Amino acid sequence: MTTDVNEIVDVIIAALGPTLPTPVTITTETSITRDLGLDSLAVMDFVMVLEDKFDVSIPLERIAEVETIGDLARTIQELRGRG
């Protein structure tokens, strides 16, 4: 089970690749909406992919609090820790 934030970030970056219109350098500080240009539908589709990959359910109110890739990784790590 992947619980290290850096490992989770690596999985997030790998999963993001196919959804991006152009290649982008992604770090933990990358803004999901501003830097990656994902609209709300694309974000929701991406979140569903991550929920399957990490076997977690990310509540909508938690998604609203996520701004960067690092935020997303920490949220997934926290949700996995509860399992």
C-alpha cells in the first residue's frame, strides 16, 4: 500500500499525463485548475480515476479544499490512513 506522500504524488502525476492537452512539468506546488487548466468536469473525472487507483472515496467538500497536487496527495494519504 502506497502511503508515502511522494509516492502518491508520483502516481498522481502518472495518472494526470493522459488528461493534459499539452505536457506540463508537475510538482507538489502545481495548481490543479490554474496551472493544469482542468475544468471542473475534468477534475471530477480525474478524481474518480484516483479514487479507483488508491481505493478511497474523496468527499466533495474535501475536493473543494484541494488546490495543489501536494494538497491532493496529502488528502489521499489521510483518507488511506483511515482505512
